[in-house]
Amino acid sequence: MYQIAIPSLSRVKLLESQTLATLEDHHIPKSQITIFCIDKEYDEYKKLDYKVVVGELGLIKQKQFIENYYPVDTNILFLDDDIQEIDTDNFNSLDEFIQHAFLECRKQQCYIWSVYPVWNKFYRENKKLSTSLKLCIGAFTGIINRKDNPKIIFDDREDLDRTIKYFMRDGIVLRFNNVGYKTKFFNHGGLGLLKDRIENIEKEVLLFSKLYPVFGNIRQKKNNLNFDLKRLPSNTPIQIPIDPMELSYLYSMLEEISVPIKNQTNGRRGFLNHRSMTLGITTGRFNNKTGLSSNTKKYPEIYEEVIRIGKLFSFEFTSIHVNHNVTCPKHKDENNKGNSLLLSFGDYTGGNIIVDEKKYDANCCGLLFNGSLLEHYNTDDLVGNKYSLVYYNS
């Protein structure tokens, strides 16, 4: 089962003649459709004889409201209010396609899917499902609702922001390239061509290039700038360099303390005694209580600096392992969700990370990879003094 959420602002007649009419043509039950509007427009939208919910003003806030409105694990399909046609020639019905899309997400441990962003069938011929980094267009995107969905901050390129953040979090996004839709956005004079948005779009594109340089490149289009995503394969480690000076203060603070020894007397996952501590959110192994770790409270300044460094990568996380001269045996991080970010620093050589039998150097270079899927370990040639940070979602 799934729910269709349609955020709309001051376009009652357009919504009725476009998206709602399209869904009716495809025999989607009204019980699975909800319109989200603002308070002062509720009475007008209620005349459409659909379920209407008062949410927030602004597309980003409205979509966040929608995510909070539905329970965790709900399949949510976001549609714009100006969908004119949907082509599902490769499926028996739109309902069959939507159910298939969410099932495929769960099968591939993915939390977001979309369709091809061009209506012209010529460009969709012989195209199939992709799992690499490709734009999930905001007008037609499905998500599996989570308690901690990525936080979207960009107004005019919210779909680009969402695509990158889901890819960073999960290592995969799905796009069904043989399914297309037609919307006012693609028509002359549509929302995509409003002149008063071009200036803000260009500002956001320039900021994207600073925040996500490894994920795309700026391209000059006829009317404005665009940020073209690189076709990065799914679940493949990605390296993100960082200025070594950003790590100098944390290094000096860690040298002033003694990172606790972890006494793994049962040899769990093959780890021997090692120096490590967890900062951020943890769950007790015996009492199952979730909250800030004791070391977070003991070393608040270190925690604050670790958080600052993590934000430089625009990677969202709940917890951080701090390791000191640890050589990890072969293992997977079964309890982690999606990607982790590994970053090493210090005065050392060797101790490289092997992920899926490929060697990477994480020294002053963040390594984004899915440790719950890909087996990884360190080479046993470490010489010197090495610290590592592992940012993850528990």
C-alpha cells in the first residue's frame, strides 16, 4: 500500500484539471490521495471532495510536514499539482507501477525512487531501472518514510538536494527510466522558466558546487546555471578530500586524553583489545536505552569539534566512533544503516582501509561507503600515530 501526497498552493483549479484528473483516469482510489494546503486556502481545496490537510507554507516546509504527518515506514509518493499525463506503457496500470517501485526500493535497501525527467517517449525507449546517482525529480518522487529523513535546505533545487543527500545516506537511488510524465513545468512559461527564480537557482548551484564537488559539475545553460550530477555507481566507495588543517585542533585535543581501551574479551567480530570510544547517540547493549554516550558528556569539546568536521562533508549522522591506532579485522557493520564516512589523520603510514578487496587511503580524505554491505578491514602495516573517525547512523 502507498499514499499519494500532493502539496499545492493557490492552484485549486489547476490541481483539479491536471493531477487529480490524471489520477482519476488511472483509477487511483481517492482514499490513497491527500492534498496538503495552507490554512487560509483550506475551504477552497476542500470543495474538491478529497482529503485535505492543512500544512506549512513553502515547499520544503510542506514536504517536511508531510513526512512527519505519515507514520514511519509509510510509502509516500509526492506529486506536483500540475501532472497532465503519466506513461506506464510498460506496466498494466499506474497502481501496479507504483507498488512495483516501492517493492523494488525495499528489495535494494533504497529509500527513494523517481521516473525519467523527460516526457518525450523517444528518449525513454529501451531505458531501464538505474541505481546510480541520477536526479530524482521532485514532481514525481516516492520515498519510504523514515524517522530521520535527510534535511532539505535548498528552495529551488530541492529535488537535487534530496537526491544527493539520499545517495550519501544510502549509497543508492532508483530511477525508472522507462516511465515518464508530462507537467506544466516542461511547457513554455511553466514553473521551470520563471525569471524571478533564475537568480536564486544560480546562487544555489554555486553553493552545490562548494558543498558537493565530488557529486557533480556546474554547466552553463541558455538561461541559467545547472549542476549536473556525475553518474556515480551505487554502493561504491567515494573519496572526499579535506584540508588537513581542519583536523589539527582535534588531533591536539585527542592527544591530551587517553582514548579508552575496549576490552573485547569475547573477540566479537574478531576485534582484539583496542582504543576506541563512541560519541553521539548510542543504544545500550544490555538495557536497550538510547541517548548520548557517556564519553559525549565526558568530552563535550571533542564532541563539538567532531561534529564540526562531520558537517564539512554535508553527511548526516547520529554517531561517531573515534579509533586510536586500531587495525580492524575483516567485518561488516551489521547494525549501521546505509553509508558510513571514514576519516583518518595523524602522523602515520600504512593502515589503509580495504573495502570490498580494494585499497583506499583515508588519510585526510573522507571515504563514504556502505559498511553494512561491503566487507572491510585495515592493512596490518600501520606505523606511527593514527586516529580515525567513523560517522554513521545507528
